[in-house]
Amino acid sequence: MFSKDILDLATAVLTAARLRGMMLVTAESCTGGLIAGALTEIAGSSDVFDRGFVTYSNEAKSQMLDVSAESLTRFGAVSAAVAKEMAYGALANSRGDISVAVTGVAGPGGGSAEKPVGLVWIGVACLGQAPVAYEYRFGDIGRDRVRQLTITEALKTLYLVISD
């Protein structure tokens, strides 16, 4: 189901979280729960993985993660502001110590000149710190590939933040 590289990254994230005593949570839009799926593919992950939110619609982002209507209207769902609010909201609505959130345009279609297919924002939040967001422009390389790269980059980001 998941590539060896993704499973190796997921294992590294879980191991790092155990070493730091951190509970993980995910908030996903364009990946539809695949990051949580990769983490929970590893046996024993329940000791450091609390939950995953799949918030594909704007309504779900608002209801489950407290993303503001103003941010959704002003910046759009695929934005740094929304990625940060998703990450923060995931922590606020869970037992997590660290969260990763993803929102993007996986395609095919749905992109624009300003927000092309392959644009993804990854947000990370840790308790007691301001959330941050990172922009990725993978290009119009196919839905599956955009999602795979998003999973990979989200797991790498989690690992780096936890290990820092």
C-alpha cells in the first residue's frame, strides 16, 4: 500500500516521537488521511499517534479544526494561513503535542495561475509555539504523485521538528 521509503519515514517519525515523549496528530485535506494511514501502518503506533482529521471541505476545516471563515475567504483553503490554522486546530482538538497539516491542489484540474496543480502547503504546530507553514510546488505531475510527495514531505517535516 505504501512505499518502503514512506514506511521508513513513518517509522522514523514514530521512533523520534517516542524518544521525545510526544503525541502526534494529523490534519489532512489533499491527502485524505494517507499520512495518518502511513503512521498507523506501523504496528504499535497507538502509543504516540492520537488521531487524524480528514477535513476535505471548508466546512469540515471550520467545524473540526476551528479554521476561520475569514482565512478561508481571504486566502483560500490552499494557503499558508489555512495550513497553520489547521495545524493549530488539530492540537487544540486532540491530545497531541505536535501536528502536521496539509492542504493543496492535487489535480487533475482545479488549479489556477495563482494556485496551480501541485501547490501544497504543509503546516506544523507544537504546543507552546506558533505554527509554521511551508510551501511546495510539485507541478502538474499527476494526482497520485502529488499526494505521495506530500506524504513524504509531511513526514520529513515532522521528523525534523521532533528531532530538533
